[in-house]
Amino acid sequence: MKELSPTWITDDYIDFELKKYKLLAYLQYVEGEFSDYKLYPHLSNLISHLSTLESLKEKKTIISNHFPKELSSIDVLQFNLEYKALINQSDHMDELDKILQYSIPEINKYIQKGAKLYDEVEQTMDMLSIGLIPTYSKMGYFILDTDKLLLYRYDVGEVMLDEVFKSIKVNYLTDYEKTMENTYEKIRIDILRNINKVLDTPNPPTYVFKVNNKYDIDQTIIPLAKRMLLIKNINI
């Protein structure tokens, strides 16, 4: 089991046991990824699945509430009128109810596990600035201090949807051995002299993230570094 289709709940048959088996297989795979400190894209996918299911549940409730009803009883003491539906839910809708009732709390449980791992990683990541603080920071560089010194370039842009959202693109450039000679300042000098080719940005910002080697670089460290860089640029 790898990823779960965005339409998994309506794919094939709407059968509770079938969907439960499919969901549990996916969540078991996610748990294995979390155990290997691989956070993304699994955490964001879980959040997306939860949002889809909650939206489906809400819309289903709205549709059910619009079924024709007749007055069945009157509670005079509580000033309450009770109605019964004239149209019963189909077996498919009953199965869908069971799937939603089971799946939403299960997915939410794994979101909490992912959020806990996220907090754990974030607390270990120190973000340092090297050199002068530039006035322009939509493009720059950062170093991941792990078993080696990994150099990346980042570019902050904007995505036009219903609103304007900032996005960030990251590219790996090179790495340096961790030696007494390869200091952060020396790497920054190398960036200014040999790597940075953007003429209108002669003094790009450079950051260092000190990270724990046990966390996966591509699926955990880089996504968190990107988020921290976006927060740094949120008002620019």
C-alpha cells in the first residue's frame, strides 16, 4: 500500500469492510513512514483526506435534512416537534455513514501523530543567519548542517488562486565536507564569489539549519525549512 486515492471512499463498491481494510492498510503504511521520520507528503495528504471526508459528511447531512418529513409527535413539556423522514436512506448511504463515522477519527488520530513528529523536528531545527541582513530576501541560500554541509538555493514567489499565496522553490546546489576549514562564513564567501549569479542581488541572504541526522532530508527537513523560510518572508 502506498498512497490513498483522493476519491478512495467512492471508488469501487461503497462497502464498509472493504473501505476499512483499504484505510487501515494506508494508515499502517503512513505509520511506517512516520517511524522512519518521513513526514511529508503524508501529513499534508492526511489533512486533505480528512477535509474531504468532513466536507462529504456535511453535504450528506444537508441533503438528508432536505428529505421530505412528516410530523410524528409533539412534546408539549419541551415545546419540541419531532418529524420522521418520508424517504429512507438507501443501503449505500447507510454504508457511507459507517465509513465516515469510522474513518474521520482514525485519520485524525494519525494527523495528531504527524503533528507531534512535526513539533519534535521543529524544536531541533535552529535557524541562523550568516553575514549582513539584506533588504531583499525573496531569493537566497541555506545550508543544512547534517553529517555534511548541504547547500541549497531558494526562491520565494506568488501563486494566484482565489487569493495570493506565497510559494517557495528549493534547489540543491552542492555539499561541503565538515572540516575546520569549511566554516559557514567561508561557504558564504564561496556563494558570493562563485555561486551567486543574480546580478541585482549581490548580497543574498544565507541561512543555516542545524538538523538532527536521524530525520529524513527530503521528506521532513526540507519541507520544514521551506515553511520557516516562508514565514521569514511572509510580509515581504
